[in-house]
Amino acid sequence: MELANVKKRSKQIQHLLHPPLNEEQAAEFLGLSKQTLTNWRHLRKGPAYIKLSPGPRGRVGYLLEDLQDFRKKCRVDPEVA
């Protein structure tokens, strides 16, 4: 099996092990309110999300890896800054 196929398959399995978090779970993970995540989406900022249903009021989900990446980007190292 090619390396690209192995990586793709690994990502597919990872999503089965870690299904998308809903807004409440994502907000709790980041230590924010659900309203903050909603506001950020409308302002096109904050962590990446996925649309689980169509329309402006459609359900959204957050992948754990995206939330972890967002948290890492927010990290400030006082030794460097």
C-alpha cells in the first residue's frame, strides 16, 4: 500500500474514533462560551468547523484536531515574544 493511501486511511479511521464535537463540547474544550464560537463563525475567525447540515442555521461540528491546532496557534511563549 502506498504511503499516501496509508495516511488517507489513517485519517478516515481517526475520524471514526473522534467524531465531530458539537458547539457545546467545542466551547468547553476551548474554555469559551458557545456564543463566542457562534460570534467567531460569523466574523470568520476562530477554529475551523464543518457544516453538518445546510443553511445559515445548520448544525456545525468541530474536529478535535482543528481545536487542538487552534489552541496551539493561540499559544504565547513569553521567552520569544
